Amino acid sequence: MITLTPAYKDVPLVGSPLPEIPLPTNCPGCGVGLDREELADRAYVCDCGHHFEMRGEAWIAFLADLDSWAERWADIRPHDLLNWRLPKPYSLVIDQLRSEGLNEAVRTGTCRLGGRPVWAGVFDFRFVGGTLSIVAGERLARGLEAAASERVPYILVAASGGARMQEGVLALLQMAKVNAAVGRLHAAGVPYFSVLTDPTFGGTAASLALLGDVNVAEPGAKIGFTGPRVIKQATYADLPADFQTADFQLARGQVDMVVPRTELRPLLAHLVDLYST
Amino acid sequence: MTKDDTLTVWQVVELARHPERPYALDYIRRWAPDFVELHGDRLGADDSALVGGVGSWAGRTVMFLGQQKGRNFPERVRRNFGMMHPEGYRKAMRLARQAAKFRFPVVCLIDTPGAYPGAAAEERGIAAAIAHSIMEWFWLPIPVVAAVIGEGGSGGALGMAVGDRVVMLENSIYSVAMPEAAASIVWRDNSRKVEVAEQLQITSRDLLAMGVVEEVVEEPAGGAHTDFDATAKALERTILRYLEALTRTPTEELLQHRYERFRYIDSLIHADADFGPKVGSGPA
Ligand SMILES: [Zn+2]
């Protein structure tokens, strides 16, 4: 639990009305039947503490004060550089996801959070597992550079399986591209807050996601470099039940805090104020 | 020297992993016979998968950092098959900072299937260790040349490959993930490694064409393992040529170019008309 001064209790729990998300009829945490509207007002967190998965546009609505979101570089499109066909053509995968209204694994833009101007980069796990791609890397790098030059705090919401295989080594090199930009943001003295949601792995965890001035993990989020399936394959290890959870990473010094989503916006507003000099 | 363009991608993978292939110390000891190896991250451990130290090369002291595989089974185990733990990246950065103190150029030799994919590495923060290394390389005010000498696997390789110039030996590979891992990720079936290797475009010529590396250094006919001395000589000529130019480059220009090199690493792709400025004319 986070101690907040009364001023931050006024920062609304959610920035804008949240869009509908896929929900089961009963909460997997407590078994209670779910009231969609009530849950949306509570940032899709059940009274029992269960956090329902929010993706892309839900996170943007969550962060941004009403009508304050200004998306940038939404027109940069992915391309099938390697003529990838395995197990199905990458170009078809992209077309399918775009026809579902998804626009790449990262969206970025500016908004207000409790009245404070911020830059935001939001991963969307539904787009090829939130994988770091050339488009994702380009949007992140441009946003980080803009935040540095405008001296506006940057908030990342991570949810990613790592670098995108279908873009080959150029996807890997996005790790260097975005870390170069994160370095300049730090050098400019601009605050950078990273929110780690479930799951954050691979090249995303090993690049910008763990480089925040403050790393905040969602309760229960899995965070790591190598996923448990691959670890078991490679080492035949028995992994503890809490392996790579937010609390596991807190205990091992990788994140500063584990914060319920219902307290996240007041916290971020507080941090923006504390770190703005 | 003969160029063998008839090799399949998988044959290149096998050459890159050839058990007789020269490893980092085989090069370093040839280039700098007075090499002194240094150990430890000063935080509690020493990672044998990463060798580091100083030696004199072409009239100046150079900091060598190399991912090191073992020649026989006990050494392979001791070197963890070239797979670094977090301590390896922390040791590398300690030595890179030391190089900055003394204005020694840094030469990184890349040869790893990836960072160690085990619970111990996770428990000690492998993701953050790689992330911090990649970020810090951009601020080290000394020339950095990286050479992929065998396997350049994933983030574990990139953590040591943020150079002003990056070159590859002809039969080395550099990939977002090793073919087995990539097949497991996209196909849930790591037996499709050969097909996936062909898709990934991981050979030195693929990477040169993409603009990811500056140069491919030819190997002796049959591969690097057939003639360690000739391979070491060829790689030496290339690296020294780059170091010569880089050591004359003003620091500010060096760091700006290093930033742009990676910031616009994908600029050859022309993925979009709107896709960023191109790399400016950098130092030699
Ligand atoms: Zn519940």
C-alpha cells in the first residue's frame, strides 16, 4: 500500500471512462458475478483484488484525463521485411490484427494525468504478443526524444513477450535504439516512470521497461527475461510458484513497488510532482 | 581467399558453432601476447563466460572483452557455454568504465547463444543487467568496436555489441534469437530450426545488406577453424583500421555517431516514407 497525501486522493482512479474489455461472468479471484460498469469505474479491479487484463486503448483511457490524449505517429506501419512465412505469413498476421482495429504493439502520445502533462508509451499485448518491432521502437524512440526536449515526464506501460521474431535482427536492435533514447531522457533530467504489467519479458524487459527512475509493477504481473517454459526446457528446473511475479521482482530489487491499479494514477501524479523540479 | 557462397544457412550455423572454431581468447592472445586478464564485477562474483582485460595492441593499451566458450567439456561447463549471467554484464561495464578512465579503446568479441536462460540469472536480474549495459555503452567516451566471431545470440549478444563499428566474421551469425529458440517461440516446435534459420536472415552477408554491420571479414577456405592465425590476422587488420580512425574522432562526435548508428539502424529498410532521418555522414 502506498501512503498518499490528501491532495492525491482527488486524482480520479481512472482518467476517462474505460472501454469494454473481455470479461468472464464470474471473478476468477473470488467467484463473485461481475458488474461490468462497476468494474470499469474501478479500473477493472475486483473488490477481492483481482486485476483483469487491460490492453492498449483501455490503458490509454485509464491514464489520460478526459479528451486529453493526443496520439502521435499512428500512421507508421509495419512491413514484412523478411518475407516471413512460418508458421503463417507475417503480412497476413499484420493485416488480420489491423483489421481488428489494433495499431501495432506500441502506441504513443501526450496526455494529461490529473492535469499534469505527460508523454505516454503503451504496449498492446494483443499485437503479436506486444513484441518490440521496428514500428514499436520508432514510436518509443521518438516519444522519448520528444519528452527529453520538451522536458515532459514519460510514462511507459509495458506488456510484451520480447523482440518480434518476424522482424529478425532489426527487432533485436530496437533494444539499443530505445535504450539510447532512454539514456538521453535520463541525461536531460526528465523523469521516467515504468509501469510493468503482465507479462513483461525478453527484449522489452532487457531494454526500456526496467530502466525507469521508478519501476512500478502491477500485482501478480510476471516480469523476467527468459519465460518459464524456455527455462524448464533449457535447464529442467523446478520453478517456485511465485517465480518472476511482481513480488518476486520486488524482493530481488528489480522494481520499486507493487501497486494496485486503483492506486496507480494518484501515485503517478504524486511522482510527477515529486520529480518535477 | 575463397568465398564459399554455396553453403546453406544451416551449414553457416554449424560453422559458427564449430567446436574447433577459434574463441575470444584465441584472438586476444594472438593480438596482444602481453594480455592481462582481470576478474570480477566487484559486487560479489566473477563470470567466466566473459573474459576481460588489458593488453597492448598496435602500440596502445586496449581493453578486450570477449564472450568465451570452452574448448573441452569441463571448460565448456566452467564457461557456461558462453552464456553470461548478470555478473558478466556488470563485470563488462566495470571494465568499460575503467577503459574510459584511461582512454583505452574497447574491443568486444561476441560469441554467445544468448544470456543464460536459467532461474539463477533471473533471480539476480539478468534483464536489468542487460538493459543497463546497453544504455551505458552510449555514454562511454572511448572508441568501441564489436566483432561477432561465432554466435551473436539475442539480447545476450547485443548487451556486448553496442559499438561505434560492428563487424562480423564471414561464417558467424547474429540473430534476434537462436534458430532453436525462434522456432520454439513462433512455432512451439524447436525441431523446425533449419527452416526458421533460413527465414531469420542471420548470416554475415544478410546483416551487411541490412546495414547492421559495417563489414564482413572473410575466413580462410573451409572456415575459421582451419587456420586460427590467418583468421586472427584478417580480423586484426579490420578492427585496427576502424580503431585508428575512431581514436582520432573527437569524443562528442563519437558519441553522437554511436547514438545515430543505433537510432537509425533500420533506416536502410525505408519501411515508411515518414520513417525518420537517415544516418548522417559520421567519422570515417
Ligand atoms: Zn474478485
